[in-house]
Amino acid sequence: MKRLLTGLKPSGELTLGSLIGGIRQSVKLQEEYDSFIFVPDLHAITVPQDPILLKERIKKNVALYLACGIDPEKNTIYLQSQNVYHTNLSWILECHTYMGEASRMTQYKDKTKKGENVSVGLFTYPILMAADILLYDADFIPVGIDQKQHVELARDIATRFNNKYGESFTLPEPLIPKIGAKIMDLQNPTKKMSKSDGDTKGSILLLDKEDVIRKKIMSAVTDSENKIYYDQENKPGISNLLTIYSSLSNKTIKEVEEQFKEFNYGSLKKEVANLVVATLTEIQEKYESIINSDRIEKILEKGKQKTEKLAKEKYESILKKVGLGNL
């Protein structure tokens, strides 16, 4: 089986965007691939984190993965920070990455343009992401559109390394869903729904209560035309609501446009809210049973043992190729 690898950074609460753009795709693909799902907790500390809150969020993320349908019998689930070979390989890859490549990464560019004082970790984390991928010879990486460039960087580094030292890494391919790849903020539909944004008025969190979900959707920013059709450029708010409904109902955008063509904006929002509430209520019920059990610890320990063995073998082979390791 081809190997698939994905992860969701625990830098904030998981959102509806996380579910639609990442987790649900992994649930569908777990039947087809040798699936590796990890919590990239080292990436979270590229920006300041509350240590206690971060630890709680890591456990919550794993519980939510499971509640959303990730099957631990069909996936290898593990924590990035429990495996030293991720950071070890990252250093070797950093030494084979050009400054220009790293400086073109979106998050670094955006923050430096704003004049923010960023850490070295924020600059180099896409290379650690490449190590996360290349360490396990992953064939496919499910990502949103905004993360595609990170997979491309991993490919570029792997290609350079392979050309210099001989066949060493599998070249990964991004998997981007046709719809729902990028769910936008309900209050500012020109930006992505964020799990790390301090203001959550425009983000639906997976553990939000029903009344909160309905309030957020009913107050979603739209436009004054009061006609329902998909036009991301001129009607970003309505297009975002149609994308959410399309993704959760497994209907095409065209089918959803036809379904709601006679509705007003308020009626559309109610229908979207009903579907989101039904989806998240089921997830939350499963989450409560998981978070209060010892399942998470057992699953992560099993994943740690498997990935440590694989990572050690890959890392030691790379060490030899660059002239390091045992003499």
C-alpha cells in the first residue's frame, strides 16, 4: 500500500475548517493507504504557548481525531516530539536547503512583512515539516491549498539530496480535496478559518456548544444582494457557507446552489447551522467517551514504538550517506 502522512498542529483549538480541510479527508483515505497521522507538537512552539494549555490541547486533538472517525487500527498515530529522529533529520535537511527557499515560505514572509519579530524556529519549521514527511517515505500528504508549498519544498529538498547521494527519499505528492480545502472565517470570509486566532467569533470550534455554533453562523458576514450562488470573488461569505454545506452533505456546489436558489440568506444560514450542529454533536458525544478513558495513552505508545523503529532505520541510513555515524 502507498503511504499517506498527515498532521494537525496543536497551536489552537481544532475548527470546522480542520475537520473539512484535513480530518475528513484522512478518514476517507484510511481505507486506501498505509496511513500515518501525527500531532506535530514541535511546530506549535514556533510561537509562544502556555505549556499547560498546550499539553491539554495535544490530548484533545488526539481524542478529536478518533471521535471524527480516525481508526487506530487503520492508522499509525503518534506525537512528533516523542521521536528524536524528526529533529535530527531536520538538521541534515537544513544543511541541504537554501536560504531563498526557506524565506519564500508563506508564514515567514507574511510575518516579516508586518514587521513582527519572528523566531529562527518559525523560519526553519517548513524544513522540520519536510523531515516529518521524508522520514517515513510518505507517498501522499493531504493538505489544504495554503500548505501545498510545504510539500513542494519537501520534494525539492528530497530531489536535491537524491541527486547528490543517490536514491534516499520518496518524493511526496500533495492531496488537495476538490471542495472544502479551505474554509474561511465567518466574520472575514477573505481569510482562512483559523485554529490559532485569538478571536474565535469567525471560527467554529469542534467542541463549541449548539447555541454558540448557531450564533456564529447566523451572524456570518454576507452581502446585500440576497441571491444565493457561488462566486468566491464577489460573494465570499455566501460562497463559504455553500462550501461548508457542500462538504458536510457530500453534495456538489452546483447541487447546493440549486437546493438553495429560492432561499434568502437567513434561511440558508439556518440550514447550514442545522447541518453543522448535527455533525458536531455526534463528534462531541464520541469525544467525551474517549477523553475520559485510557485509550489515548495506549494508542500513542503503540504509535511511538512503530515509528521509532522506522525513523531510526531511515535516519541511520541518511547519516551514512552524508559521512556521519559509526566509523
